[in-house]
Amino acid sequence: MAIETTYVGAAGLKSLSAYGFISPAPRAFFWSSYRWEFGDVTVIKASARAFEIKGPTKLAMDDVGIVFVDSGQILLRDEQPKSVTAGESLVVPLRYRYRISVTAESSYFLVRFPMHLLDGMLPDKPDAPIHVDHKRVLARAAHAFVRQVSAVENSATTAVEAYAVGQLLVEMAGGILLDTLADFNGEPTGDGSIRDRARAIIAQSYSDPMLSSQVVAVETQISLRRLQSAFSEANTTVSDVIQSHRVDAASAMLTSHRYNILSLEEIAHRAGFTSNVTMRRAFNRLGRPNPSDLRKGVT
């Protein structure tokens, strides 16, 4: 079931100080929230006012948080302050410097999970807060999904459902970041642009065992020879990048308690390998520990 917490005034503010909470008006401070756990993923539904958070904080340093604003607004205070309003989202990598504030009462959802769960999904991970506007279809869909998830009692959620919800939330977060960070409108004009487009496609589709250099070329709308040439300029190949994504994704699953219910064969298929054998060979080619040894480290 959901865990409910409420903090009011200066005393409540002090209880949250380890998370970086401060307030210009402590007497007006208010925070009320419900929390759900889906493996390594935490979902928080909160209503709050009169506070500010400065990061990085002492806690949750390796996490990333995605805030979906329901009502009111959150102010992102960086070089160019931005107001994140209802229907918009904010991605906050908690290990980096950030400053956000809420003045009037606002409500929002926070989805938080370890940054390493995004391994293999993104060409680059965020190193600063990112504002996601309401025009992003995937962000709106994720917001609706989180709202629906929070309406279900944890006691009615099976272990498989909890695992699936957690994985979907992470994959949605990865998709939101890909969609927001990469602007791939227009035709590619150089090798770097071609590689970026291809890497984004690979990051979104590596779990498909049918993904290949030819498929990536078709999706990138260039010839296979041109695609291979672009990657050759960076001293790599499309196949190497696909394999690296799959190995990173499998490693993240093998070292997370959230995936203990899956067999090695199931993890191999989820990461895009055709079998546990091909996964083990890929790990060996990249000089990674044996998948079975990684799994033993978390059991």
C-alpha cells in the first residue's frame, strides 16, 4: 500500500533538510505525499508549497528524478530561469547541481530511480536539469501512466506487475530523454549527425533481436554503405554499438534485485540477444564478467 507522509512548518522542513529542502518562509512550508515502490523505481505523488531544493544533496546521489507537474508550477533556477507548469515535466539528475523552487501550492508526481538503469538506452546521460514541455507526446503519455499507476493500491499489485510497471517507467524515462535531447528533424548533413540519428534508433530498439546494421540504415534513411562509413570515421561499427547497448542493458538487469525473478535466458531476450549463449559470448568479447558471476553478486 502507499506510504503517506506530511510535513508542516519549520519542524517539517528540518525533517527534510537532508534532501536539500530549505524555505524562505518556513511557517508557510507544507508537504504532503504518498509513495509507491516498484522495485528500484519510486513514485511519489505530492502537494507542497513554500520550499526550495538545492542539489546535489546527501541522499539519492546516484538517482535521476522526473517531475510531472499536475497543478501550480515549479521554477527551475539556472542561468535562464524556467517555469515548469501544469502538463510539463522536469528531469533532474540528482548528482549534479540544480536549484528548484515552489512558492504557491502545487501538485506533481516524482518518478525516481538509479541513473544506471538508463545504461544502454541513451548515447549520453543528462548532467543538468532538463525542461520537457507539454508538446512532447511521450511525456504526456508517461504522465497519464504515472497518474493511473498511483490510483492502484500496492496490495493489489503482483510481483510481476510491480516489475513490469517499474521497467515501463524506466523505459518511458529513457524515451523522454531521447526525444527531448535529440532534435533529428531534417536531413543529416554530416557523419556526426548520421551517427547521432543512428545511435538514437539503436538506443530505442536494441532489445529487438532483429535489429541490424541494415535495419538501422533503413530507419536512418541512408544507404548501408554511408552508415558504415559514418561509424568507421569514429573507429567503430553499427554492430559494435548495438552489442554494447545490449551488454550494458543486460549488465544493469543482472546487477539489480528488481530482475531477480528473471532467468538468464529471459534477461538475454529482454536485452536483445537471441539466447543466453550469445549473451555470454558478447560479454566475453567486450571483456565483461560472465553473466552468471554478475547475477551471483546480487543474490
